[in-house]
Amino acid sequence: MAAPTRTCRGPPCAGRRLPSHGRCGAWASAGARPTVAARRLGRSGCARCACHAICALVDFTEENGATRVVPGSHRNPYLLKRRSDPRKPHPAQRRLIGAEGTVFLLNIHCAHSAVHNRSDEPRLAVLTHFSRRDSPLQEVQPAPGAESRDAGAP
């Protein structure tokens, strides 16, 4: 749990393009004036406005494909550069190993992925996302259409 906890803290992101999450827009560089997006976010910046929580419903072990993270990747996206095959282990990766009931908190920009489950049992977890109310990362979900509401009707 030490590695994921450590990755939740740190300075706002540097406004660089981050894998899968687009542009954070918090700061252009150290000491630079905040960007328009950063002024909308407030002083804390985008890097601190949201996190993922993974609650293990079963023990997370090496065998059942515990989630892997690359600590510090949310602050330094260059850790992920020159990766020819993202399915291969990253030299800095850590596995989220823990007993049933453990909750792992990750910065939303921290690189993470599932790993192949080599056991005969499913690896069950509850995944959720927390963000500030004024976060630009909040997505308005459209109301389901009649066809999707009626799809489960007998």
C-alpha cells in the first residue's frame, strides 16, 4: 500500500499530454503562470482533482492478476516513453497486493493496468472514481434511450 499512497501526492501536473487522459492543462512548466484551464481549476490543479479507488473483494495476489501501477507516472509521463510493448512489465511497476477489503487509491493520471489472471478464480473488485464537483473531468452521462431501457423488459 505504500507505493499507491505515495503516488496520490505531489505537485500539479505540468500540462503535458498524459497517456489516455488528454491534456491536464494545470501548469505549463515550473514557475510559469497558470494556464486558462488551471485558473478554472483553482490553485490545486487537475492532478489533484480526482482519484480512482479500487476495493478488493477477494485477496489481490500475484497469481490472480493484481493491478499494476507505475509510481510517479502521473507526475512524470516520460517514465512511459520508449515502451515498445506496454503489455510487458515496466521496470518501475508495482503490483497492488492486498487482502480482501483493501482499498487502493490512485491519482487518475497514474499509469495502471490489469494483469493476466493465472488462477482459476475471478479477481473481483469494486472500482470507483472520486472527483471535485468543479472538476473538468466530470462527464455528463446522457439519459438512456427508450431502446436501452426496454432491452431488459420481458
